[in-house]
Amino acid sequence: MNKTLRRFTVLLIGALALVVTFSGVLVAQQAAALQGSVTDARSGQVLPGANVFIKELQIGSATDKDGNFSFLVPATLVRGQQVTLQVKYVGYKQTTETITLSSGVIKRDFALTEDVLGMQEVVVTGTIGGTFKEKLPFTVDRVSKADIEHAPAKTAESAIRGKVAGVKVVQGSGMPGRAAEVQMRGATSLNTSGRSSGPLYIVDGVILGSGTVDIDALNIENIEVVKGAAAASLYGSRAAAGVVQITTSRGGFLPEGETRVNFRNEYGRNQLVNKISLSKRHAFRYNAARPDSPWVNWAGTVVPRANRVLDTLYRTGRTDMYVTIPGGFRIARDTTMTVSGANTSFKDKEFAGKLYDQIDEFFDPGYYYTNTLTVSHKSRNTNFMASLNNRRESGVIISHEGLRQQSVRLNVDHKFLEGLDLSLSVFHSTSNNDEIQEESGGPLYELTYMPPDIDLRQPNADGQPFLIWPDPGQSLEANPLYRVHFNDRTRIRKRTLGSGTMRWAPSRMFDIEGNFSYDRLDQDYKNYYIKGFKTVNASTVNSGSVYISNSGNEAMNGSLTGSFNYDIGDLSTRSKARYLFELQKTRFADGSGNELLIGGISTLTNVSKATRDVTSSSTEIRAEGYYFITSLDFKGRYIADFLIRRDGSSLFGADARWQTYYRASAAWRLAQEPWWFFSDYVNEMKLRYSIGTAGTRPAFAAQYEVWNLSGGAVSKGTLGNAGLKPEFSTEQEFGFDVGVMDRVLVEVTYSNKVTKDQIDQAPLLSYFGYPNQWKNIGTVETNTLEASLKAFLIQGRDVSLSATVLFDQSTQKITELNVPAYRFGPDQQSGAVFYMKKDETLGAMYGRKWLKSADNLPPNLKNTSSAWQVNDDGYLVPVGDGNSWRDGIAKKKWGTNVILVGSDGIPYTLPWGQPVREMVGLWPTGNDWLFIGNAIPDFNLAFNTTFRYKGFTAYLLFDAQIGGEIYNLTRQWAYRDLMHGDNDQIGKTDETKKPLSYYSTLYSTNLTNSHFVEDGTYLKLRELSIRYSFDRGDLAPIFGSWVNRVTIGVIGRNLFTWTDYTGYDPEVGRSTGQGNATLFRFDGYYYPNYRNISGSLEIEF
Amino acid sequence: MNYSRIMALGSLVLLLMVALSGCMDLAVENPNNPNRTTAVTEPKDVESLIGGSFLTFWQATQLDDPAMTLQTMADVSTSSWGNFGMQDLSSEPRMPFINATYYVYDALNRLPWQRLYRAVSSANDGLVAIKGGMKIMDGTKDNTRRAQAFAKFVQGLCHAYAACFFDKSLIIDETIDLTTYQAVWKTPAEVMAAAIKMLDDAEALANQGAFADPLPGAWINGVSNLTNTEFVRVIRSYRARFRASVARTVAERQAVDWTKVIADAQNGITVAEWGPQGDGNFWWDALKFRGQNTTWMRGDYYTIAIADTAGGLTSWLNTPVNQRTWFVIKGPDRRITGSGAGTSSGTYYTYVTSSPFRDDRGTYHHSLYLHRRFVYHTAGATGLMSTITLAEMDLLRAEGLWYQNKTANRQAVVDFINKYRVTNGKMAPLTTAASDADIWKWLMYEKLIETAHTGSGTTWFDQRGWGRLVKGTTIHFPVPARELEILGLPMYTMGGEGQPGGAPKSVKDLIVPVSSVQPY
């Protein structure tokens, strides 16, 4: 911190010295008065808060609540010269007028035209400075407050979902307080262990050092999205995955002298959208006439549930072929039988007693509310916005308390002198999140094994609720309700953001700006098992267990910028040079222990000394860089932009500390050409091209030689790499923007992104002692086509209708990989389903593939094709010559073997009717690790529309993914104990019924296989809002003049999902480990995304 | 503001930026982990490096990969869970091991390989530092020789295990310059010879006289105050085990230098059980933690029912494999069952009323007997992790004596068997009147029952050398696919019926029927 403070002090003193040195130029003596009004050209309504200023002198003011402005120009500046009076107002086209500046009153009135297509929205991200969207030579998307306020997103990053083409937002886990993952124009990195794969986030000038979940989305003024290196080079080695800049409200658009108070409340309910299918039938001997004790053995004797026997359809041996072990499992014991029970038993029997829908028992609608109080004010030299926010979100799982969050924000802008401004932003948030264990072993996992005939709420023998082992005869798994109730996982986050920017513009030609930002996150996490916690098998947590971690992350950034604007005739030039530095520090400590001495005390002092274990770590990242950018604009038609940046970072290897990035862009606005003869119809036509480079940085430890310290021993871990470079992304994008009659805007962009020097763990020869080394090992190439169409169909004073359609399509391929191909993604237990291989799609899934066609039989079984048939599941199964796949029951074929003599003369034995592995090479030892799916969608679509009639507004947003596959482990693992709904055979004919073993074959010992690759296509009604605003006129009779507006509304989020996907939600993926949910479309017991319907009331004073 | 003034101002700002840039020190140390410089520069750190290498050896051998799988391949335990390749490698008919980087259970041969050579690397680094003249002092006490001996010990253990486990491997000692080294593949016999030499060196160093301080308890967790003479006993015990274990076939087993094995076993550990203490975190033992957990593993009838007197095993073996299932053992061995119907627990195995495995994966995996001898390790992975037992040493001696001279050594062999059979099993003593076949059978049985869930792979090594592995069982593992890929060498694999590296005979042929003349 000391060095940083020193650095900042140098910056500040430097800036102040400059101010003092040159401040003499600011001393004014007398004034010329400019006065007038600003109105809407179409309606004639006054526009309060419009900005009117003299461009050359940077002097001006905002209009008051009646739309009037007035300001003085000091006499020393009044020389009878020609100056440009510029008028700006959000949502309207800027207008200028050349006037002669002379003493006395100068009166001008302006009528502004609405900027329907948003072409004059000012974009600041990735650009040299505030730039009109129409003049951008690359793509920067902008989501404005108006796009967000219909159905305010719960997190900042999800506010851009369905609103920007080429951006994939996946909320892999719906647990309250979890961030969504964002990927722009395909993946940039293969392996993101220990680092973020998402874009760089900037909030009110604060370059975030941690995630975005603490940033509430309610005060957002706008979000700018830069999708790749072609636009993001300005941000150097952190920007290859894109940049998202969030700006919150500052009160700057209020009329001068006005204070506005806004009180917004939303209250609603959360519900599960889709259920997964669990088994409701059984396959045992059963006496339906005695639902109180229905289980009988082969002798017809009533037995306890755990001792029940499979009701095998046909047998060749004695009737006691199955014997049940007391308290346990059914065991085949008849040595004369030729088929095992699993082959001749079918889950086709109904229960007679009471049944439970265990999904309903587990999920429980929760509630959601937010209260936000915002106070904004603007005076002549100061504007501010202060906001308090309270939020509660309890998710959808029974007794899950979920998230409680409070935050406070203060944004202030102050003008000390003409041309000398200070902006400050401060944000603090604190949250307490009750978390649920996800993935295998957690309650969502346990739920998929629960039988429908057992009451999960019945007590244990000692009276403690939620019987721990509900199904001892069938499943090894524990009651999910028990874990939810008796295992507490709590995360407390405290987040503080602060930034200050001082800008001094002594002249229009030159300004300097100093910025400093600070981001701090402190987290406390506790995972606590009560003393006496029950498990099916003995476990260390039975005696109680505590895990506590504490971590902190501080990020500090500072910059000093000089800007130079100069016009030469019709050529206007803008140039900027910036120096910036970054310092980030993290610390982490945790401790754990078991065997609580005293029940109910969850401290580390309460665990036994022998089991106590602690770890700690810290990191520090330093970076600095500088860039020079220049932008040329000739007559507003020909635009060019050049950038070069040097970046130094402590994260790079010692021999690769400094890297250079560049960007070159150009745009040609054809519609501004004098010869453009379509201007009545096509009033905007821009061609643009940009090439840029940007990087992504390695994780902290990657460059170092790391020896592990564990168990009191030291051993080699990772070999260091002094030459480790950032991943280097070069993106070219070209596209066009077409505006038609100020009503329709079409933007089309094609992007090619090549990211070389992929940072990944390369395996080393073991005798060196180091298993791995982080190296730059490959290249990923993505190609993206994205298009958006915005149509403003009706634009009346009382009525308007607009719609937006977004489309994007990406391919991504590993074009170079200098390490052996490897399995990737979730770990082996959860099926490492993704395969990294040269010339393969990044996102390709590999595993066992079930034969579907005789064409794919192994060469040595091709001659047996007549003995195979394709069954009703589409699988090619061996049935023997002369048989049909329908003969299983009729001809008692289930459980028998088909012996096929291959062309090699060898007889091969295959189970009748069971799916068989496809392989490359000869049966049975060929390679059966084959391509089974692709997580990358064919394309994505989004559609939103807004209809307004007087005070009434209706808005809806659909988004859709077409194609793209998901690996459904939640379904696969449920096959282990045959508890998935697929295993039920009721309603099927004897010809189509499948025995238990058929599904066990498909389960395949939980090995990744094609049966569980599912189409992820979906259409979602993502957001819906219906609101009515009562304006001052409506309210005056009741409240008098002090209530400005009251808005009531109904908001729906994630309302409906249309999909064939069988999991809870096709929006699922794994976000931990080596990648993120946008790539790893893997469904492995994640908290499902849920529906939220709420009512809102907003009062503005 | 005029143009020149702006230019001056701009220049000043640019100057300030230039002054600022490059002045940040971008060289940041990693405060969390040591590196080569920190680990092999200071004598104390070198000592820690050497001391820590045994943990790496432990983790190379005693964790899930390969300990769990080898025990099921030996049919001493059974499990049909897919984890660690147990189902793939212990189901019948036996299939080849899939030696491919994409194989889900590729850790089975990859982790042992990586960790063994990592432990070797640590030992070698320490030895190189000492060779370079480094003295490891504690005040005035010189502990250099102690460190050197321990490094040679771990170097020897790792090479010995590699020789037993892989079909070929590498000899990497401290004399090799890795910067120029090209992989030279050695046969198991060659690697074992090198390993024996390393262990000999360790012994010689230890035998030079008392260590200034005994071995620290952190090196072999919880084994504290190991003097040079006690350390030599541990070296000899391991050497005895591995010398016998490297054999792949019955002929190779018989050709082992049993005189040396006997000598080492005789002068090996004197305590009944030796091993590190579990800490529930880094030091744990898969065969005791998971292998005794009711959901994971069961005793395999192939082995635990040998003493069955009710014909259960015979009947089981006479049943086609895919129709076999559990049965209740009725026999005199009180380690397997309590007295009576066979449904009560013995001292090493507990009778359980259920089998966690699924019928469709083969009912022959079902068993009602769960190992529990080291049950204290199952909950928190703590307590003594018995790795070498006196029984193992005694029975190695018995085996050697048997091979050397069945007549002259008959009494000694029977005495060794009875030492465990009678004391632990509460079975009637065997007499010299028993047939050769019976004595041999009961010798094998005692060794399997007494060493089950102790040293990783021990029962597999023994079954391999006795020709008792089920036909087609992988008898040794190929070099891991990942290593071959990096070296650019062709893939190959081992195991499967009639395939290279597949065990030649069926165990059924080798089970000797229970003799009616012998007392039980």
C-alpha cells in the first residue's frame, strides 16, 4: 500500500502543480449572458436538464425544470469571436449553432430531435473518450437504463442478457448470490484455473478486482460492452475476453436546482420452473391389497421393505432364486438360474400406498424483496446520487434462507472552477448468504435417489427429524432434507468500491485527468456440521465439524491522462496519452477441525486439537502500462483510430514482463457523403473495420517454480516458466450499420478472433519431479457472426412500440495444441466430459457412444449385421438372426446372450437387447472414446419488445438457444439406483419394456456416454413487466404537488422455458475449476434457476 | 490559453507519465511456496526435502490408485464400483488395462509413476546437495549421514515399487544429469537390482554408526526416535518384501534369492505391526480408510473362504462366474467369522447383512464379509497405518524355507504358519504330517489374511508369484500413456486373457480342495 500511496501522491501533486501553474488563465472579469430554452421538436415539451455550452470555452449550464438555461461568459473571453453553442440531452440528437460572442444578452432557443436509434449515445469504453456511437469504428454495445428498468436484473452482469448480440450469459447455478458467467464471441482461453475467464469489469471507474455479485443492478445508468480485442486493446492484457463498463446514476441529468427522491419496492415469490423426472414405480414382488405391508418374498411371505425381492418376469430355476439379506439387499442365489434378476425385472408396478413427490418435498417457493431509496440532486456546480438498497432472496429450497444484502452508494460530481471537475463514487455492500452444497454428495444429488413411497420427514430412531437413510434396501444415499437442515454453510461478503477522478480542462484543446480507484472484498465462510450429524456411513463429520475461511482482496488502480484535441480544417483530431498502474493483493486463511467438544459452538477452538488444520496464503500483483491513442475524424465521414499500448505485469514470466498491444480501426459513414442519394430512406450507413490485440493474464502462481508444502513435507509441484506470456488475442471485426428512416437500425458484425499462446498446464516427464509446467501451448480461433435489428415501429406522444431482435453464431476451435490431447472439465467422478484436442471444437464432448446403426459396427462384426436391430430408443442392439428387438419378453430373450462369430472367426458373447459401444478398431478392444456432443450452440436469438400507451408500459424479453448440447449427469447418476423417471416402464407394451439391466448398461458405471448428452435448445420468456405510471397530474388531487410519479407494476423473471432438455433448466453449467458455465455445459446437481414473479411500487418525489 | 502554453503543458504531462512509467517493480515473489533455490540451498531445507520424500512414496502407493484396485485384482477384496478402475480390472472375464490418456481411470498407473519419480527426484536433489559438500548440522551435531541414508532408502523403495508394478521403468539416481538424460528402459529385474543396491547403500550408511539424532517423527509420520539400527530393520523388511514381490510368474518367484529374503526378514522389524500414523489429511491409507468402509469393499471369497468347511467355497467355485453370489462362511478361522453359524464377526472381518454392489455388475462381487482389523482408520483416517507386519516377515521366511527344502524345513514352516493360524485364527495347529499341498495352501492363506489391507499391492504381488491370479489379470502395468505421449513413444497395454501381461492360469485350478485328513 505504501508504494501505491506514494505513487498516487506523486500523481496528485503533479496534477495540482499543473493546475496552480496554469490557473491564471481561468481568472475571469465580466460576463456576457447566454439565455434560452430547450424543447422537444416533436411535442414541444420542455427538456429540463439539457446541457448547453460553448464548445471552445467549455463554459455552459443545464436547463432548469422549465427547460430554460442561462450562463455568463467572462468579458475577458468575449472578443466578438465565432463560437459553437452546443446543446446535448440524453436521448436526443445533439445540436450546434455558431454564434458571435459579444457583450450583452444572447438569446437562443433550441428544439431537439429525438435520437430514436441511439446513434448519438456517448460511448466511453474502449474509445479515446466520449464518442458518439455513430462515429465508432468498432463495436461497443450499450445497454441503457431504459433497457434495464423494466425488470431490473438481480446482478449487474445478467442485466445484459438478451440485450447484446454475441454475448453469452449463463447462470450455471441459480443459488441466490451467485454471479452469471459471461462469454463474448466465443472462448478466449482453454484453461482458466485460478483466474477469471470472464470480461474485465469496470464500475464507475473502478476496475474490479473481484466478481460482480455485490454490485446491485438498480442504480445502473448504462452498461457498455466491448466484446473482444478489436475494440478492447485499450485495456491491454486484461481485456481479451472483453470489457463491461457499468455506470451508475449521478444526478447529472436532473434540471438544475432539482432534488429527486425515489423509493422503489419490489416483493415477489420464487418458484421452481421445471421438475426433473424421478421414478414413481417399482420392480418388486408386491401385494397391492395390503398397502400397509405390501412386500412379499418368493414364498409369498410378508417381508420388511428392505427385504423385498425383485419380481422377475420369467425364471428357469427354483422360486427361491432371490434371497434377501436381513436389512439389506436382494441377492441371487439360485445356481440353476440362467438369467439374473436385473435382466427380467421391470419397473412397471404401481405402489398402492401413499406416494410422495420428493421434488415437491424438497423445493419450496421462497420470497424476494428489494427496497431502494435514491436521492439525487443537481445544483449549478454539484450533482449527486445517494442510494440505499436492501435485498432479500430466499431461493426455492426448503428452509433455505438465501441471501440478505444491504448496500449504499454515493456518487458526487463537483465543479470547482470552469474546467476543473471532481467526480467521486463510493459503494459499500454487505451480504450474508446461506448456501446450499451443490454437486455430488450434496442434497440436490441425494434427492435423485429418494424413493417415492418413503416419507422423508419421518424422524430418526432418536427422534431427530428427517430419517437419515430412507431406502437402505436400494440406495446408499442419505435424506437430502437432513443435510439441508443440519449442515450450515454461510458466506459473509463485505465489498467497498471507491473512485475519484479529477479532470482539468484549461482549454478545449487540452485536458488532464487523474484517476484512482479502490476495490476491497472481505469474505468469511463457515461450513458447520452439528455435533451428532448423521450420515449413512461413519464420517468425520459425525462428531461435528467446522471449516472457517477468511479472505481479502484489495485492488488499487490509478492513472494519469493527457488529452489533446486539435482541428485542422475539416479534420478533427483527438489524442490521448495515459499512464496507469495496478496493485492487487489477496490474502487467505482457513482452518478446520472435527470432534466438537461442546455441541452448538461452531468455533475452531471447539474442535479437537488433533484434527485442527490451518492453511494460509497471500498474493500480490503489480502492473503498469501506458498507451497512446489518436482518433481522426474527417468531415464526420471518414473515421480512423490508432492505439498502441505497453503493458507490464508481475504475472508474466520474468523474461516476458512487458507486452505490446495495438489497434487500428476505420469507419466510413456513407450516408454522410454529399452524393448519398438514399438519405430520405437510409439515413445511416456505416462500414467499419477494426483489428486489435489484447491479452489475458496467467494466474498468480503460474510463472513460479512451485514446491508443495503439505503434511509437513516439501515436494516438487510445478516447474516455473520465466518466459510465460499472456494469451495474445488478435481480433478482426468488420461490419456495417444501417439506419432506415430513423426507425430501424440494423447492425451486422463478423469477428475472427485468434488467441495464441494459450496458458495451460503442460505435463512433464515424471523423472524431472515436476508433474506440470504452465506454458503457452496452443491457439484457439473463434468466428462470430452477430446481428441486431432495432425497430421503433410507433413513436407517438402517447403511444410507442419498439422491438429488438438479436442473433449470434459462433464457432470455436483449437487450432494448435502443443501438449497431448487431454480430458478436461469437471473431475473424473463427475465425468471429465470435455476433450481438448487439436483441430477439435473447444466444447467437444467425448465418451462412450452407443451404436445406432449397423454401418458403425466394428470391422470384425460387420458380417453379423443381420443379427442386430435398431430398437425404439434408436440403439442398435444384438438380437440374433430371426429375432426382433421386440421379442425380449415374448421369447424370454432378456438375460440371454447372443453369440456372434466375427469375421475373425472368434465368437463374441453379447447380452441380448442391450446397447453396445461403438468403437474405432476391432471389437472388443478398439477405441471407444469418441465424439459424443458439442456444447456450442448453433446460434442464439433474443427478442424484446416494449409497448407504451400513456402511463401503461408492457415489456417482454425472450431468449433462445438453438442447438448446443448439455451433459446431464444429474440424470445419469440417478440411473445407478434406477431412480430416474426413465427407468419406469408403466404404459409401455411388453414389446417395448426394458429391464433394469438395460438402464444399468446405459449408466455405464457413470462413465461419460452418449445417452446423457441432451439437446440444450430452449426458448425462455426471460423477462416480462407490466407497469402503470401515474404522473403528477394524476396524483395532484391526492398527494398535492410533491409526488412526481407513482409506478406500480408486475415483473416476471425467468417465467417459462420451452425445451426438450430433461434437467431442471437448460441454462446450466459448471463454473468452478478450469472453465466456466458458458463453456462447460454440464449439469451436475446445481441449484436450479427459478422463476420470480413480483409486484413493484415506485414513488418519485 | 494559447497554443504554445498548451504544448508546454502537454509536454509536462507527458514528461510526468514517462517519469512514472517503468518505475514500478514488477518482480514479485511467491510468498506461498518454496522453489528450488529456497528448498535446496539451506541445509535444513534440504533435510526437509529428503524427509518429505517418504510421504510422496506413501502417496504413490498407499492411496486409492493403485492400492484399492490391486487388492481387487488379487481377489483378496472385491468391489464392483467403477472407481479407480476396480470394476474394469477385477471383473470377469478379465479385460486388458486401457492405457490411454482418455481412459477415465488413467490415474491407476499414472499417479504411481508420477509420484514415485517425484519422490526419487526429491531424494536425488538432496543427495546431490550433500555430494556437493553440504553438511546438515543441528548445532554441533552432524545429521548429514542420516539424511543421506534416508534419501537412499526412499530412492530404493521407489525403484523397487516401480520394478514390481511396471513392465519396464527407469533408473534415475543422483548421478544422472537430467539435462542430457535420454530415457533408458530397464526390465523389472534390472530396476529391482538397482533398487536393492540403493537400499544396501542406505543400510551401509546407517550401519556406519549411531545417528547424531534419531529419525524425526515427521519423516515417517509418527515413527519417532528411529535409531540407525531400528532404521536398518525397516530397510531390511522392505527389501525382503520387494525382493520376493518382483517375480511375475511362479518360476520367477521360486528363483528369488530366498536366502537373502530370509536373512532380511529375520533381521527386519521386531514389532508386530509397523507403519506411519494417519493424520486424516496427507497421511492416510486407502485400504484401511475406504477398503474397510461398508459401501466400498468386501472380502473376496476366493481368499477369505479358503478355510470354509461347509463346502461353500467349493460350491461357489463350481458355479459359473456370473451366477456366483454371496454365501455364509462356516469355518474355524476366528479372524473371518465368530464361532457358530458364520453370521457373527471375526477379529479381522465383520459379518454384514448387506452387499452394496449392484446385481447387474456381477453377483460374484457380492460378499457378506467386511474387513475391520484396522477399523479405527475408517472414520478419520488416523491411527497406526500398519504397512509391514511381523507376520509378513515370518511368512516370507516360511515361504523361502519351503522353496529351499520342504523336508528339512517342514517343522519350521509349519511353526511359522501356526504362529498366526493358531494365535490369531484360533484354528487347530497344522502338523508336519500335512501334505505338501496343504502346507503350501495354508501358508498362502496365512500370508493373504495377515497382509490384507497392509502394504499396497502386497497381496497382488504374492498372488502373481504364486500363479493364483485369475486368468487374464494384468500382471504388471504399462508405462503411463501420458508419459509415452510426451516421449513420442507408441502406446501399448497389458492384461487380458491371452494378451501380453495377462495372468496365465485360472485361480480355480490352484485352489486345493480341503483335505479331510487335516484337523480344523
